Amino acid sequence: MMFIRKPKATACRLAVAAFVSLFAGLVHAASFTFTAIPDQDESRLTERFGKVAGYLSEQLGVEVTYIPVKSYPAAVTAFRNNQVQLAWFGGLSGVQARKLVPGSEAIAQGAEDTAFKSYVIAHVSTGLSASGGFPEGIAGKSFTFGSKGSTSGRLMPEYYIRSHFNKSPEQIFSRVGFSGDHSRTIALVQAGTYEVGVVNYSVWDDELKQGLVDPAKVRVLWTTPEYPDYQWSIRGDVDATYGQGFKAKVRKALLEMSAPELLQAFPRSAFVPASNSDYAPIESTAVSIGLMDAP
């Protein structure tokens, strides 16, 4: 009778362990992902953030991938489900996401995000023009916000509008819409689809420079008071997944990002340190107008 010699159990275990270790290393190297709230046209964001992914890959020593999402809630969900470990959030979406993932942190913000602002814009057919104070004449007009989850395109402007009129937007305007992103808000007001809207000042300034805004059709009426906005948030479990000190490496890479072509993806002049406490005013404002539950 012929006997087939079985491999030694120890050798088998070592071989399996080596394979598992190698496979885990490959997955690890390819699994660090980030996303960004879709505040502008998706094709432009994908092109811009692809360059950021390349930079982070070089700095972190792992493959980094940018994953586009279709909406602000989708960005929050991807962060909660660990489909992304890092995200460029707005103030409100960042607060919402961090509350869903224990230990997650805001680690960097744009230099401009410490004092962000929104523009109330109007089609020229309204006859409204810029003034030093709140634009009273917007009452009764059709009005569009950006995304329902946007800090600069919904949360803070709605807070100032409610505070001024002591009414809800639906009670103030003839029609209220949500465009989905700042670029579309500008396009809708410029086309006269909505008479008035509110937009992230940074997107407005950027699109004005690119010639995408026609000052003969749409103009800025008012600038809101300043507030904290966009930030990079990272999941609290990245050190456990990628190794001790990985979060600090990500923070360092973001704070040292200085190439103009990378910063233009946001667009920001530089990144500065951020913490969760910086966004306490955003959370309290969201609670005050019913967009978040009280802690």
C-alpha cells in the first residue's frame, strides 16, 4: 500500500500565516481612502483630488485612493461605514460624521476655514443690489439653498435668514429649493430659474475667476458673518489599522501640503491645525434650527 506523506502541520500553519500576512499587507496598502463632499461638479473634483491622492500616497507610504460620492449624506455614510478613513467635510457634515464614529477627529482645516462666509446672490431681474445690511428685498422671491447638508449653502445662511425675519424659509420665500451644490446654485440663479440663492464664497470667487459667472446676470447682495467651516476629519481607528502614529503622519502630510496645484483642489492657501472643539458653534447652530438633535 502506498502512503502519501502529509505536510507537517507546523509547516502548513507557517505557510498559511505567511500568505495571510502578505495578503493583509496588500489590502492594507491599497485600502486607505478618502472622499470629499460634492460641493462642485463631480468631474472637476475627481480630477483635482486625484492629484491630492498621489501626494498623500508619497507622504504616507501607502496607496491612497480618492472616492467620489454623490451627496453630502453619502460622504457621511461612507465615513461611518469605513469605506473611507479620511474625508474633506464641511462644518456640518464633519460634525455629523464624527458623532457617528467614536474617536474620530478634525485634524486640519483650510486657513480660510477659520473665518468662512457665504454670499447671498440674486439675478439682475430682481432689481436688488448690494448693500451694507441684510437684504430685506429677498423676501417673497424664489430662493435656492445648495445641499441640504451644506454649512455654507444651507446651515449658516438659514440661521441668519431665520434670525432676521423670525420666520422659516418657507414662510419668507415664494419657493424654496435645494440645488445640490454651489456650482449649480450659481448656474440656477444666473439662469433666472431661482431669483435668489446662497453660495459658498470660495466657490463663487473661484468660478468668477474661471469666467463661469456672468456679472451682467447675477450679483452678490450680502455677505454673512464669519463661521468655521471645512475640515479634514479622520476615523479614530486608523492607528489600529495602519500602525501606531499613522494619524499623526496624515495630519503632518496635510499641514505640509504646499504645492499650488494641490491647494487649488480645495481651493485653499494652506492648511492649519483643527480640533473637534473648533466646530462646537456649528453643532449648536444646527441644533438651534432643528437640523440636529441636542446632544
